[in-house]
Amino acid sequence: MTVDSATLSAAAAPPHPLREFWSDFSENKGAVAGLVVIVVVAFVAVFADVLAPHPPHEQYRDFFLAPPVWQEGGTTEFLLGTDAVGRDILARIMHGARYSLIIGLIVITLSLTVGIGLGLIAGFFRGVVEILIMRAMDILLALPALLLAIVIVAILGPGLFNAMLAISVVYLPHLVRLTRAAAINERAKDYVTASKVSGAGLLRLMFITVLPNCMAPLIVQATLSFSSAILDAAALGFLGMGAQPPTPEWGTMLADAREFVQRAWWVVTFPGLAILVTVLALNLLGDGLRDALDPRLKR
Amino acid sequence: MNAPPLLEARNLQKHFAVKGAGLFAGRIGTVRAVEDVSLALAAGKTFALVGESGCGKTTLARTLALLHRPSAGAIHFRGKEITHLKGRQLKLLRRDIQVIFQDPYGSLDPRMTVAAIVSEPLRIHRVGDRRGRAERVRELMDAVGLSPALADRYPHEFSGGQRQRIGIARALALNPKLVIADEPVSALDVSVQSQVLNLLQDLQEAFGLTYLLVSHDLAVVAHMAHRVAVMYLGRIVETAPRDDLFARPSHPYTQALLRAVPRPGGGKRRPGGGLGGEVPNPLSPPAGCPFHPRCPRAEDICREQLPALEAVPGSGDGHRAACHFKGWE
């Protein structure tokens, strides 16, 4: 026996799990590109006050609907042009990144926390509790996502925070189901029994033994939901049920610009592009995370 | 067998309800995984449970470890009834009864280091401080033949035999009295099997452990056990000290099992055929003796009357078999 423990300690130490994860992740070029974009967006969001060329609410009376700089009539003062009341679009998009990222973070934190809680409970207490939780989730799943969000906002009243609550509820069922499935799967394994034999209580089994082994699919789902959350928040904003004007939220900016689509293409195009690029980057990032975290997809 | 047994089970039963699919399905049957089993484990010895897969030996072992609640019967540990222990008292009992698992891959948490795995029982029971626990981990790894320098590695970096050693170290962390080893070597290479078995024997001597060894491998049982019980369809059909059982098997099932052991060298098989047929469906076990559909000696009485587990005439101390026609053929 001394022989094979000796050979093992002589062998080079295998890479740290984080390092291994990074080498798997960086193989996927799209995912790295997504990560770079998200880092840039996050940077812009954090330092919007410094980076933005103008305050987001300042109206420049002499420049209603000024076109972007490269078009005839554009000025270098407003690189992406101005909107109908003379606000700088670039500055508003930069500040809007803040809202979008915060919306994504809060929605994911809320639905992940509640979803993991409910999912673990359903996975550990089979029987009536499980049936109650899972059937409630089935009902939520039976309603179209945006419609459900609209109903909830209609009940709570429009506003950014209520919109975030509503979107969290919409994403709850997926996370509950994922957690429950993973928990049931893990719970049957011997290492959980071993913890139990050692005297571990229910809470320890749920959160220390089982939960860390369920996290990989949850992280992936959370990243992918992050982008949908931004989209849904923008949609609610566009419908006038999310962030209220003059908040420079991207969806709300689109809604404000609706009537000028024919005359000034830039007022809708740039906020739309911002949404598109951010969501695309998050999706690429999520795919890359899934490939790197899910051992079944490893080559 | 004069000293009081460390663990004693009386008329133990474990039944599982089989339910239909769907929300409002009712119970459609009962699997009698363990049926009327009584046994006594002598302190410091190895008691082996043998039988085919599906005979209920693992269920019995897990019931004795209080991982399943028995449906009926009683379990006594050091003279105290433990069948219905709960909460704090159950947790306290867990210190004395530990389990070694079959699958060395599934029984270690992939996200914990070896040190974390081995010290988990200590942390759960709040034994010692951080430094004391680290010291204990080194001690245990040393005892099971692993270099303590490997304490910060993750399970996937180890071979099957080494993982099983980690599992053994974890089982020993709390100084248990009884270790239940559920097929401890059947997932390992043959060359590693003997190393692990010898380790288990050394540890038994060093720490005065009592083993309940579950195995389907008669060679393992012959090597390790002091006393053997043969299970068939949830019941013990024969129990005897090891040498008695291997020299004078008196239940036809035990005899068939011993004949079925493959022998290297391609010599002649022992006289008498192996077992024909299949293990009956445990959802509807046959009436009378559960073994009668496959038994070469079966007669009318076997189809009607369940034989009791009784002393084998002319055989030594504590040799009992459940057969109407028991005896050395």
C-alpha cells in the first residue's frame, strides 16, 4: 500500500479545480467573448457617472432629435444623437446598463434563493409537501411568462421593483424543478447516507452535503435566466409596467421613442442594440458555463 | 457466545410498500425485504451475511444501522433497545455504529477534500478543536495506510482501493464499536480486495472492532468471518460458525452456494448440480419454505409449512438451519 500512495504523491499535483474550470471555459471562444462584453458592460454601469458625457436627465433644448455624429447634422457633443426632449442617448444607455444589470441580479438572487429553498424542501420531504410545491409550480408554468408578469404587476402596481418581483416569480418554477431533480438524484447517493450515518441533521444534509453538488446546473440556469430577466424587464418597461419615465431603463427608452421611429431611427436602434448585445453576451457566457461545469458534456 | 452480544436483533422485519404511479395511486403490494430475522453479533468478532443479490442482506444491514426503520421487531445494542431512538439519542448512537459502503466512488462527497470527509463525523459531533481534528485525520489516514500528505486532495484523484481506505478512515473517526461493512470490496480489483480485507482485519485487532460483513463472495466470507448467516428471500436459512458452515452445510441452499464457487484449474466440479431457476418475486413469495421451488429435496411438507430455524442435529455449537430435511448430505 505504501507503494501506491507513494506513486500518487510523487505524481504532479493535479490542477486546482478553479484552474481546471478556466481551462475548460476558455476553450469556448464565444463564451470568452461573452464574458468580455459583460465585464465591459459592468464596468460602464459602475462608472456611468464618470464615463457618461452628459447627465442622463439633462435636456438640451437646442438639440431635439439630433442625429448621431457620423450622420449629416450630427455633432461630436452627442455621439449617438439625442432623443425627442434633447437628452444624450449614449449617456442614457450607459446609465441604463446599471438598471439592466441590477434588475438581472436582483431577479436572479430572489428566484434562486426562493427556488433553492422550495426545491430542496420538495426533494427532501416527499409526499404532500412535495405535491403541493410542485403542483403550484406547474400552475405557474402553465401561464405564458410575460402574461403572468403583467398580471402580477397589474396587481402590485407598475414600477421597477414590482416588475422585478413579478419576473422573479416567473423564473421560480424552472429553478424549483431543477433543484428538486438534482436534490433527489444526489440524495440517493452513498455519500449522503454516509453523512447521515455520521449523525448529520436534516439542515446539514440539505445545505452542506447535497446543495453544493446541485449547484452546476443551477448556475447555468441562473446565467441564462439573467438575460431573459433583462429582456422581460425591458418588455415590461416598454409596456409601461416596469421602470417609469424618465428612468433611463432600456425598455422604457424604447417605449418613449416609439413615435419617432420613422423620423429618427437612432432613438430606438441604440437602446435596442444595447439590449441585444448584453443578452447575447449573457447567453454565450451561460452556454460556456454549462459546457465547463457539466461533466457529462466534457470531452 | 457466553458474553452478552454487542448487537442483537429479534424478529426483525422490514417491508416496503410498492405504490403505483400517479397522484392518487394506492399501495399495490408489499416487498418483504427482511422477514423475521433474529441474530446476535458477538463483540470483537466478524459476523457475515451472505446471499444472492436481492435476498435482503443490504436492507438488513441498513436496518441494523438504523438507516431504515424496522417494520417490526427489536434491535438491542449493548443491552439497550435502540429500535425507536430519535433525535439526540440517535445521534449519540451513531458514534458507536458506523458504515463502510460498497461503492467507493459514490460514497465520498466529490466536493470535499479527504481531510473534510474524514473529519466530517468529528465536526458533526463537535469533537475536539480544529487542530485536534487535523491531528486525528493524520492519525486515521496513517492507520488505513494513506499518506497524510494527501489530506488536501479530492476523491477523484484516488484509485478505488484508496477511496475505500478513505471511507474506512471516515467510519473509524468516532471510534465506533460496530462497523457495518456493506460489500466493502466487491467493487475493487481482486488484487486490491485482499489488501483492504487485511486492513480491515488489522483494524479489528487494533481497535477491538465488531464487524457486520455483508457479502455475496464466499471467499471473502471464508477469509473474514467468525460466524456466518446465509440469507434467502429475506430470511436467514442457516447460521453457523464459519468452519462448521463450510465443512458441514446443512441447508440445501447453502450447499448449492458452496458448490457454485468457481474453482481455478479447471478441475471437476463438486458433485451435484448448481441452482436452477430464478429467485422468486419478493412481491409474492412462495408458500411454505421460500426455497422449495428450486430445492432438489423438496417434498409436500416444504410447499405447505415454513421450516423454523432450528439446531442441526449432530452438528456443533450454534449451528442452525431452516429446513425440514436439514443435514449434511
